Amino acid sequence: MRVASGIGRRCQYIDCRAEMGVGVTAGVAQRGTMSLARNYDVLVIGMSGSRRHVFKPVCEISMGLRERGIELSVMILQTGEGVPIDTPGTIAVKSTSMRLTPMEVEQIKPAKVVIAHFGNVRTHIVYKVRMLLRNADKPLIVVCQSPLDFEDFAKIGVPTRYVRPLEENVGTRGSVAGVVTDVTRGVPCPEKKIDEIARAVWEAMPPRETEPSPVFEVGTSARYIPTGTKGVIEAVEENAEGRWVKFEGIDLWHHASKLKQE
């Protein structure tokens, strides 16, 4: 009898790294290496291995996304455990500060969406994200332990999905397309968080649909729901991503889909 259907599995081919795994990092390879899929739309970036930066969430995230039909490659940065040289309040040694090598910049280019996993220091996270997006014109999904919002990135010149800086303050080529928090470094990643990351990937994949944006009038009061930022609306503008609102005295544009009239 002819079989008309299979069991629904899909094969993914991955070129393994030549380097050996690091013992404390759940078998993920050494810094500066990449696990390359034959075809990939998504690149998962992990910070360099050390006693503080354990890759366990990166392994589970990459496996979980593959199970959900998303083909991806995984890259471990050469100097991911450091901080960018311009991070305020820290002493960054130039030789060990976080930066991208020319090869890493080239390896990011084929991806349509980038996912990067960070730790629990808010200042380190936002400035690491800015450094990455200065070098990559890609939508980035931030996965971290620290509670962060799109506002935190927009305040230092990083455009995001729901909050963006004034045009003259934009300091990156890429943008933050999603933020997934409460993913603790070095412990198992909950399935619901992998689902959240997968949802963010599909929403960020081009072409991206415009979210419905309610109408707000200049002079009325509104509140940005995620953080509670509120004020009197000074200006309203529309572009391909929807309707944006600017509050008086705040140099940020908030997407109208995340606002509530006061």
C-alpha cells in the first residue's frame, strides 16, 4: 500500500564547529566560533564563555526554535563577556572590551533576524545592544534576565519596535524588534519563554505587518502602558510602521498601539 503522508519531521543540516566544547558551558563551543546551518534566516548570538557567562539558555533557545521549524545558526562572540568601551560607569580595557571582529560582522549579514542573549546588568545590556546594532543593520531580539523595556534602548539612541528616539539622536543601523526578559543565565529556559522568542522571531521576519494604531489628538494626555510613562501629546506622525506620538518634554516617539488615553 502506498504511503501518502509522513510523520511530519523536517531535517536541518548544520556544520559543527572545529573547536572543542567548553566544559562549564553545556558543550557549546569556544568563543569566536559558529555553528552554521546550510540555510538560515535567524542567527542566535551568545556571549563568550566564562564562569559568569554560561550558555545554557542559548543551547535551549536554539534547540527549541529548531523544533518549531526555524532554521538558525549560532555564533559565540570573541569578546562577548566584556562591555563596550563607551559604557558609562565602568572601566573597559580596550583589549578585552566587547566589539565585533570583521569576520563576525560578515557572519551576521545573511540573517534576516538576530537573537542575542545577555545577562542581568541593565547598563551592560543596553550598551552591548547599541554596539551590536551599530555594526548590524538587522532587527534584533534581546533575551536577558534583567527587566527591560524598549524605552531603555531608545533613550540611548537605539530605534525599537514601539519606542524610537528623535531622528537626530539615532545612533545605530539596526533596531530592537523584541525584548524577552526573565531568562536566567545558567538555568533551564522555560518553554513559555522559548514560545515568546519564537513569536518575536515570526513577528520580526520581513515583511512585517503594521500594527493597528489608535488615533490620538495633540493636546490630550496619554500613557505608555509597559512603563507608565505619560504626558501631554505634543505631536503625532505616521509612517510605514504605523502611528507615533511624542509627549511634551520627552525626546522619544512612542507607538500608538502601546498607548492608553488618560
